Amino acid sequence: MALLWPVTAPARGVHFECRASKEVVRPRPSSPLPTGSKIFKLPPRIGPLFWPWEKVKVGPLSVSPMGFGTWAWGNQLLWGYREDMDTALQETFNLALRNGITLFDTADSYGTGRLNGQSERLLGKFIGEFQGPSIRKNIVIATKFAAYPWRLTAAQFVKACKSSLERLQLDQIGIGQLHWSTANYAPLQEKALWDGLVAMYEEGLVRAVGVSNYGPKQLIKIHDYLESRGVPLSSAQVQFSLLSMSDAQMELKQVCDSLGICLIAYSPLGLGMLTGKYTAANLPPGPRALLFRQVLPGLVPLLNSLKNISERRQKTMSQVAINWCICKGTVPIPGVKSVGQANENLGALGWRLSSDEVLELESAAMSSSKKMIQNIFQTK
């Protein structure tokens, strides 16, 4: 199945659909993927480096081809956040806005301990204090609502949405997302999650709704339920990268394409493993070191391929890895916590890997003996 994508520079205001077809593909428990589904043949992009007016459609919204994730904003345990970093984070946010990034992903659970919700608070502060062109109206905040065990009714999810609006200092959220499904461990709570999305949409608290960490089968179920309630499902956010390539990942992308759901790719750099900055002898601080020590030695073919292509392209390994996600028809949301990271990630835009390069990367990924550990909340 070829992905529909323009090969010439678009006219100002042109929007691209974050999907490939409208034919519904419903997976069966034992059915294999259609032949050729692992590789999407894509033409190279021709045009200038990056058009700030270029947008991707996510349901009724128009967003930049890449967004930025803010998981690190407030997370002391995994990302070493300190409150004295806020000035640098604000500079990072301002740089992103001035360079055409309009999608920012967050969650009501982002922030550790007393800093719970800090990511949303910082975004609200930064939006309110932004000094620059009149582009604030174009910002799309995608936030996620945690399926805490005490959130058992639709009204409780509406309350959570209103709390996020207060932290964000907004009247309406761009995309309201369920952070994870409870189908694996508390199936009776799942209906409350779905009804919560319906309620916040009907009350006008969110412009669009989405989910996170839903597998293909559960994604179809919630899509059909929301459709029966007159609520379109606009996005599905999942771990999607060269490091997490699998039949299940490609199957989920096919389902998204068939249902007109935009796939938002989180961890496109595998928590940093695809940046080329780390080795078994040079590990990041904190809990990530344990994971990196296990996985990095098995990534030699993939990391070598990323390095070779990045050198040929005069790009960085991070830019190549993010660009692969864009070539697959997703909207990647790499995390940023510094101006340097934002600048580097912006270099992933405005060009396209060739179909041969996509194939080379995917072949290297498949031949690597290690993969990213799947999120424990991911459903089938």
C-alpha cells in the first residue's frame, strides 16, 4: 500500500492527510499482515527545507509535520528535571514556535511527586508569556488523561479535563487523549474512559479526541464505540520507531490508515538510543542506564545504518530516525528539553529519505537482535 504524499512543493495553506486510504482493514487474531505491509515505498521530497505553513491534518485540526513532547518537563526521576531549568525550557518552546512547530504533547500525570502536572503548568505559562508573531492561535496542545483507578466515571474524566485546562490556562484543549487503556487489567473501567472522552467532546472542552497505547484490536473497538456516539477518533499515540519495529506496529499503522486516524509516534528516538550519543561504555544517568545496557549491544546493525545514512545526507542520526517516522506517515513527537535538542530535531523536517534508504534502515532494524521493550500498558 503506497502512502499518498506530495512530491513537489505545496501551495501555501495546503494540508496533507495523516492517512493512506479509507479501506477498513480489521485484523483477525490469526491473520497475517498483507504482503508487503512492512515497507511503504515513498518518493523523495522535493522542495525547500521546511515550509512553516505546511500542515498535517489530525481530525479537524491542522498541525506541524512534527510535534514536540514534554514528558521531561517536571520529571525528576527519569529525566533529571530541576526547576532552574524552566528558563531553558521556555527558550526551547519559543524557538519551536518561531520555527513552525505547533503541536505540543503533554499529560496530566507528567511531573513527579509534588510536581505532578508540571508539564501542563509550564506549557500554560510559556503560551501566555510568548512574545512574538501572532501564532498562538495555531498552537495545538495534545494532553493525556491518566486512567487512575479512582477515575471510574465519565464525570471524573471531565473533571480531570477541566483541571488540565486550568493548568494550561486555556479555554479548550486541542486533542484530549486517554493515556492508556485499562482493558488488560480493569476491563470494567474501560467504558468510563470512553464515556469520558464523549462527555468532554460534547461539552466543547476538547476540539478532538485521541488515545494512547492502544493496540489494533482495542483501537477498532473504541473507534466503533465513539463513532456510534457521534464522536470522531482523530489520533492514536503509540511507541513507534525503528527500535520498536514489529508486525504489530505495522498492523496498527494499517488500521489507523484505514480508519482515518492519525498515528502520533512517541519515543521516535527510543529514549535516546537512536541518537548515537550513547554506548555500553557511555550510558545516560538515571534509570535509563539499565535499559540501555541491555539493549544497545544488540543494535549494532541499526546504529551503523543510521550512521552511514546520516553521513551521506549530512544529517545527524536523530534527524534520520525522526525522518523515517515521517516517511511512514506518522507525526513524531520527540521530547525536547534544550534549545540544542530542538534545533537538531527541526533538522528532520523539509527533506525525505529515499525508498531505498527506508528499506535499508528497516532491514537493519529487523536484523538487530534487540528491540525497545513494549510499554506495559499497550493493549492488543
